[in-house]
Amino acid sequence: MTGNSLTRALESLQRIYFLLLIRSRIPAGHEAVLRPWEIPLNWFAAEDEGRTEDPTEHKIRKAREEGKVAKSSEFSAAIVLLFPILAIALLGSYTLKTMLEMIQYFFTVSVETNIVGDNGIFPVFVRYSARLTLPVFGIAFVSAIMANLLQVGFLFTTKTITPDMNKIVPNLGKFLQRSFFSTEALFNLGKTFFKVIAIGLVAYINIRMEMDRIVRFVDVPFFMSLQAIALAALKILIEAALLMLALSFPDYMFQRHQHRESLKMSKQELKEERKMTEGDPLIKSRLRERMQQILSQNMMRAVPEADVVITNPTHFAIALQWKRETMSAPTVSAKGQDNMALRIREIARENSVPVIENKPLARALYAEVEIGDEIPETYYEVTAIILAQVYGMAGREREVG
């Protein structure tokens, strides 16, 4: 089979696959004969419709671990172009001197020795090549690393190069939608036109300004004309690199926007992630109920050890305990409402625990403080007054006794 026949066969197979793919998307009952020019564009709509929720920190972090980050290729290209060009400009005299030295050496060797049988020629060539290229290559390498660090920080992952068999199967609908019918495609098209026009204008303006000198090159020495052309070319390259660098900033903002849009989640995905990270709400509510039951059983044992019970007087009851050696503030050891409050008051009276009525404080502590937690600083003053009253009562009882 010839190359042309193989190409035609592959094109036919791809066309059949494409038509079958479209056929599979036709709703039931509408299996009409489909002509290639009657393909509705809405079949190429994004498959992630319904993703209206902003991505969570967990999803953003997971995407970063997989190498999915917002990054502008224009910024990297501008940095990698700009710094090596500046290096060439700064090392111009050194580069020219090295090249002249290399040419002189090889011309001398070519007439003095047998270059075919001389094994020392190649190592010399390698050394000269390294002296000419390594400084520029090194700066380009460092520039590429710096451009990526400035955009995404330090990130090393192998997931982006891990083989994925699912990516081998082509999704032509998604490819066409992203390449021709998306905001990203239109932005890239406009960006390309802008770069071509802008760089063309930069080159035209610079060459136009140097035209008078260029036409007189026939009357000047070779190295002088070479220097003038090199300076003009260097100026064009630097201005083009700066122009691309300026273009990279709106491109980076656009890529950030697209990256965030690609990570958006549906409401169902948000629920599933919340279940995965925080646990099933139903299970959490059952655990909370069970914990409350355990606390209710234990808090009845803590009531006899309380310093005071503050009541509403009938609807709420809160037992406070304060151990000066271990507690920085009074702690709620038990609390209850209605029947539970009645039971707390009964146990308090049976164990000679003072019961003080303070409606605002009882309501506030019941609503804001959980069992085992210290009272907020807002209630320090009123609680201190109540405890002072309780300790005063206890002191008088000891004196009477």
C-alpha cells in the first residue's frame, strides 16, 4: 500500500468514526439521513454544563498536584526570548573574539597538519562550541525556570506525563468545539493576529529608520556594515520581546480565568466532595445525637460537683464548676431545658448545690456555651458576682455551723 493510499484510508476511517459519533448523539425518533453540512453546532456544546459553583480549595489543591495550573505560555516565551537576547548583546564582543579566534585556529591547522588523521581537532571544536553556546543556553535555561516559578511557584509532578489510555480515544466533538467554537479559540486567534501585526510594525519602523544607512553599506567596510545590521536586528528582537512580555500579562489573566472556569463544580460534585472531606451529613447528625446522649448521661453525674446552678427559673438550668487550680474560667458542666432542667435542679438540691435565678445569663449560656466549654469573657463579671454570692453564703453557713 502506498503512502497516499494509506492516508486516504485513514481519512476515510476518521470520517466514518466522526459520522458514527454524530449519529450516536441524534435523539431517538430523529434518525434522518444526516448530511455533513447539516451538523448542528449545539452538538459541540461543552460537556460540563451545570458546573456553576466556584471550585473549592480542595479541588484547586488537587488540580495543582496533578499539574493543572494557570500559566501563560506567552510570558514564558517572552522571558526566554528577552534574557538570552540581552546576554548576546552583553557578550557580543566576547562572542566575536571567540569566533575570530576559532576561525583563525582552524585555518592555521588546515594548512599545517593533516586534519583527517589528527584526533585533536574534534575536542578543540567541542571546546569552542561550548564557549560560544553554553552561556546563552544556560541563561535561556534559567530564564525558563524563572518564568515558571514566577507564575506557579515550585511545582514538580509526574502526573502530567503519566500515560493515560483514555486520552488515546479521540473526542472530535470536544476538539472542534475547543479549537473553533470557544472563547479560548477566539482569544488565541486575536492574540496571534495582534502579535504578527505588532512585531511586523516594530520591524518595519526600525528598518525604515535605518534605511539611509543600509543603502550606504556598499561604501563602508564589511565589519562596520555587519555591526550596524547586528545592532538593528538586536534592537528589533529586544523590542519584540518587550512587546510579547506586555502581551503576556492580559494573556495570564485570561488563562487564570479559563483555569478557574475549568475547575468549576456542579452542585452534586460539591455535595460529594463535602461528604468525602467532612463526612456524610446524616452520619454526622447521628454521631452528634449519640454524643449528646452520652453527654446527657455524664452531665447528671457532674451536677453534684458544680459550684452553682443558674436557672431561668423553669425552662433552663446551667451548672457551673470552677476549679481555680486547673480552670482559667468557670466551665459549663451540665445544661438542660424543660424536663432536663427540672432534673438538674432536683439533683442540685439533693446535693446542696446552690440554685441561683438569673434569666438573661441562663438563656445566654444555654444558647452559646456547650458542655465542657468555658464561659465567654463577656459573662465574666456577672458570673463573678454570682460566685461571690455563693461563696459568701457558704462562708456564713460555716460560721453558723
